Amino acid sequence: MQLPKSLDPIKLGKHNAQMQCQFSLRNLPRLQEIADQQNQIAEINLQFGQDERRTYFIKGKIKTTLNLICQRCNKPMHYVMDVTFALSPVISDERAKNLSDHYEPVAMENESVSAVDMIEDEIILALPMVPKHSGDVCE
């Protein structure tokens, strides 16, 4: 299955939908600016639903390997990511402020969420502040 450009999290949440797909990282422009991700693929798992407080949610997991530049030796490196997240779709800043601590807000426009932006945001938020090889790998 391919990741759609946009998702209707309310409709998907009402059906407790799940989605598994692979997505090419070359389609993420902000991530491409950090380093070339042409050949990198992300495995994405998304779960939609409503919790006991009737809050709609998107829970997800992203597994991928990124091409980054080591900030110690300035050479290319691979960085393995296994990101989990829990989001709740909101239509205003006021609703975002009232969200439970279990969720981070994700903005909805016209009853949908940009799936590509959501995935790119989660990957960027999980990047290390200073990417570097582990141990004595640097030259």
C-alpha cells in the first residue's frame, strides 16, 4: 500500500483503521535538504482510533535508515531510526492546548491531515542534535 497524500483521521478513527506502507524518503523535501535520501525507504505503520475520552488519535511507527553527515569527521553515515508517535488531529490552537499529555497535536485542514508532512515532521523531530558515528568509527 502507498502512503496517501492526505488522510481523514476522523473517518479512519471511527473505523479503527490500520495502515502499513513503505514510503520513499526522496519525497520529503525538508529531509532532502539535510542529506540525500534518494535510495532510502521508510516502513510506516499507522493506527487510527478513539480513546476512552473520545479523543481521536493517530499512533504510528516509522522504521528507516537515514543518510546523514557525521559532525565529528564530516563523512557520510547511516543512522537507523525507529520512531513511535501518538498524535491527535486538531482544528485550532485552542483544541491543541486542551489535548491530553498522551498526544501531540497535528493540524487538520478541510477535515484532513497531510500524511507526507506528518511523517516528515516526525522523522525530523527524532533526528539527533549532532549526528556522529558511534565509538571509534570516525577517521
